Amino acid sequence: MTLIDTVMATVHLLVGGLWTGSVLFFAAAVLPTARAGNIRAAAFEVIISRLTMGSRIAALLMFVTGGHLAGTRYTVGSLFGSGRGHLVLTMLALWFVLTALVEIGSSRAKDGLAQKKVRTPAENAAPFYLGAAVVAVFLLIDAGLLLN
């Protein structure tokens, strides 16, 4: 393994952990607070904006680092013809789903925040953010399976 491979793997693991952790924290701590109306609209909007921007940056970094790792560790045949390859392809699909769910959740939440409401936008976005949390758990399970 070269230095660049080590750097790519490290960045990939750190960004993936931070991204999934951020989504899980948001779904478990911030979203219930917003659904109860115990957060100001401006603060909720800032948190959503940071989660969305972080998700976009993470998606780009994961694509670049994951593409490098897949390109150096797998062939087309081993990606599509082995169990480990299928786990990698599943992970790629899950990252796209996670990105989409965070984006849709953000859009749904921001629609009502313009009127300085919190509960309704949080309720409208909740299914997407909760779905993103489930996907984040599946990503962590997939990553764990790839470690074997």
C-alpha cells in the first residue's frame, strides 16, 4: 500500500464516520427537539444548512476517495463478481440514497422555515431524515462487513 492509498483510506473512513455520525445525531437529537418546537427557527435553519453543506462535501470526498480505493483494489470483474465487490457497490448506492434523503429533508424543512415555523417543517422533513438515519446505519454495517 502506498502513501496515497493510506491517505485516501484514512480520509474515506474519517469522512464516512463523520457524515453518518452527523446524520444520526441530527435524527436522534436535533430533529426531535425541532418536532417538539424547542428550538428557534433560525437555529434550526443554521443546523440544517450545515448538515446539508457537510453532506455535499462528504459526498464529493467519498466519491473521490472511494473511487480511488475501488480503482486500486478491484477490477470490474471483482466488483461485479465477488461478495466484497457487491458490498462496495451496495455502499455506493447507499451513499447516493443518503445524499438524496438529506437533500430532500433539507428542502422540505426549509420550505416552512421561511415563515419562522419549526414544528411543521420538522414534521415534513422527518421521514426523510429518519430514512437517512436508517441508511447511515446500513452504511456502517456495510463498512463493518468490508473490514472482514
